[in-house]
Amino acid sequence: MNQTVLEQKKQLVSELADKIGNAGSTVVVEYRGLTVAELTELRKQLREENVEFGVYKNTMVQRAVDQLGMNELDETLTGPNAFATSADEVAPSRILCKFAKKHDKLIVKSGIVSGKVVNADELKALSTLPNKEGMIAMLLGCLQSPIRKFAATVKAIADKDEAPQAN
């Protein structure tokens, strides 16, 4: 093999290892049978949430995940695969699982979430969660609820004390 080609492949494996290692999540999907229009629509949805979507040779990805010590992912790296990576742990699985419900040719295989290899069922469960902003809004709503109830109670007591008493 040509030395420059070998160096290029080593560079690609290193870049993939960095990308996968630093990502909040990486999802592996099989895209066989999707039309160009469907893939374009999927890429658009992913891009809107800052999710990178790419197709790489399975052997290059295998070497990259082996460098990271996540070789459990190797068994799903067969056939035509695409890889979605993002800093957000939930966004790739949420978008891909939603898209797969409408397009049965897209198969969610497995992935890596926060450094842990997960299967398709775990990704589907993860896909039901809202994005980071949604989770923060839910948390703030939970934190505000007791304060709101306390304020309403204090107001009701104050209104009761101010009301004229009939004798």
C-alpha cells in the first residue's frame, strides 16, 4: 500500500476517534433504500440541531472505536452505515428515531452516548426525552411550582386579613 494513502487513512481514523470520543452521542444507522430526497430531508433536520451526519468506511470507524476502547460497536458495523454525531446526547437519537418511524428503510442500529455503547432499544428510549433546552425548562418549572404555591397561599392569607369582617 502506498505510504501516503496509509498516512491519510491513519489521519482519518484519528479524526474519527476524536470526533466520536468528544461527542455527546454518536448514532449508527443503516440508510439502504432511502431516496436522495429523503436523505436530503434527513440531513436538513439534523443540520438544524447541529448534528453532523456522514458516511465513513466501516473499517475506519472500527479502528477509531477500537482506539477508544468501545469495540462492542464493531458488530453493528456491517452494510451501508451512516453516523450522526453531536455534542447533545439526545438530539441525534430523537431526530433519527422520529425519521425512522415515517421511513421504515432507515434502521437505527446502535450508538455511543456519553462514552457508553448503547443498543437500538436504548436509543429509542432516549429519543423520547426533550432536548437540553426543554429539560432546563422542565426543571425550572418544577423549581417554580412550590414558590408559586407558597406565594398564592401568602396572598390568600393577606386577602383574608384585609377583607372587612361582618359583625
